[in-house]
Amino acid sequence: MASVHRKFRSPFFYAAFRDSDGTRRISSTKQKDRNKAMGIALELERAAQMARRGELVEAQSRKILIGIMERTGDGETINTVSIRQYINEWLEGKEERKSEGTFLRYEGVVRGFLTSLGNRADRPLTALTSRDIDRFLDARLRKGVSSLTAVLDVKVIRTALNSARRKGLLPTNPAEAVDLPKPSGVERGTFTPAQVQNMLDTSRGEWKTVILFGYYTGARITDCCRMEWGGVILSKGTLTYTQKKTSGKITIPLHEVLLEHLNSIAGTDTLDPFITPSLAGLKTGGNFGTSRGFKRILEAAGIDSQIAKGNGMRRVSKLSFHSLRHSFTSELANAGVSEELRMKLTGHTTRAVHRGYTHHEMEPLRAAIGKTPSLNL
């Protein structure tokens, strides 16, 4: 039978009980009230008896802990938040703090993670294990996403669980025990000026404008399609737009070719704020999306998109509209424009990301090598 005792000079009562092996144990209750201490002692002995019979499963353990808190009368309860509830609440907290593009990215990851959990998503957050994260990672790779994308997905979940750990909802972060694959992806290519000229000669109407935006501003396809006349000051030759992905505002001088083109089409559709109104409302993906539309322009221009095999069955084009962003950055780098200025023009916030967009062509590199002194043989 459980009992309580006081030790010399200690203000707290100690619980005496038999553990699952029948060994007598003494443990501090951290209680000064004998009745509360006795309640804890009884619950500890009950847990030991259940463990001895093999009945101490997670649900019963939580009930015992709740019983201890009720007996002590401290007014505290065990937080029984489910995995689904916590992850969704964490996501809601990101909606106002992150850009629209980043939030949508997080939302997709969370939706996929909860789907991979199935019914386990409604279990307590503390029941989440590293194996659950492993299964999510495996599901993403089987779906054909690149290892880089899969790693970023797991890191989103890891961030959410780190927040739970800091709040005391988890003792450890199970996502930190997951071995992540080494990121490997298809390196994006760049277009030559001749290829861009072929695209311009092939394209008509709004697509010609969008390609010029991509090549001379380095903006992403969604931003190029949604450029507004309100952001263009023709008299000063400047363009200001807000990046959808980062919500960052970019102001860039207009290249003379792009400025001449905008002057030629200015005023043709004064009722619409968008420079390319028919493309502004299209989604990026799908058979009728902007990415597929650009691919058809590549085909008409006789440019090979250089399809390469990615993870699983996924196939990736080395040349796509995003290659215009790479081309913009690379042309500036090859012309000797500093990295700091290139980052301001593209809106990149880290040098590591920016350098992934910079492809140095052979001639500038050859010229650099040629600057070393010549030796006699």
C-alpha cells in the first residue's frame, strides 16, 4: 500500500510505493500538503501495477497524469492537442507573417503531411515519431518530386515541431532524427541572345512583352504576366513591381529595348491596369497555364527544352521561362556587374541562392585565366 513520509529538513512529502518489479521506491511529490501528496502516491502505485500487468499504454499513462493533477488541485491540465490541430494552428500563425507565395508553399506541405499520417493525424502531438516523418519523406520521393524539394518539405515540418518543442508541447523534435537525402536536382540552363531573339520572332502579342520582361528584368513568370502600367514611369525609364513569392518591392531601370517596346504599346489598353491582361489571369500550371504556353513558344522557335530525368519518374526541363531569370543574372555577371547590384535587381536576399542563378560563360573565364603571367618554357 502506498504511503507518504517526510524526510529530515525537507518541506515536501515523499511517496513510498512498489514499482512494476515489486521494488519499494521513494520519490518526492513536491507537495507540502499530506492529502495531495497521498493522492500522487496512490496514482504512482496504480501506474506501477498496470505496468506490471502490461496494461500501461499511452492513453492510460495520460489518464494517470491527469489524475495526479486533479488530486493536487493546482488547476492545471494535460495539453491533449492533436497533431492535426497543432499543425493547422501553426500554419494559421504563418498566414500573416509570410508572403503569399511562402504561405501557399507551407500550406501544400502541411496538407501533404497530414494526408501521409492518415488517422494518426488525430492522435496526440506527443505520439508523433520520426517514423511518421520518414513515411512523409518517402511518399514525397515516390511522388516524383526532386530530393531538394522533399528535403525542403521535411524542413518545413521540422520548423513547426521546433516551435512545439520550444512551447513545451514536445520533449524533443522527432523530425531532427530523420536522415535527409542529399539534394540533387537538374541544373537550370540559360538562353543565348540568339535563342531569345528566335523566341521574340516566333511569339506574338502579349507573349512578346512577357518574354522581354523576363529577359531584361529577371522577374519570375507570374510577376512578368502581372506587371502593371502603374509601376511604369516611361519618362524616367523605370519599372516598380512587387514580387509575389517574397512580397519584396523591386525598382529597376528599363533596358532601352524594353522601354522602346513599352512605349510602342502604351495606351493600347488604358482600361486595364495590367500590361498583359489576358495572361495576367492565367495560372502557371496546367495545360492552359503560362508555363505550358511558354513551352509551345520554345517548340515553335525550334529550341530544345532539354528534358532531363529528375527523382523517380519526374522529368524536368533544363530550359524554361525561369531560365530567362538565370540568363538575366548570368549576362550581368559576365559583363562584370557586381554581385551586390545583381542581387538588388533580382531581389535575391542571400548570396548562396543568387550564385545558383549565375552561370559564367567560357569566354569571360578564359579572359580571366589570361590575366595570369606567362612563363617561358
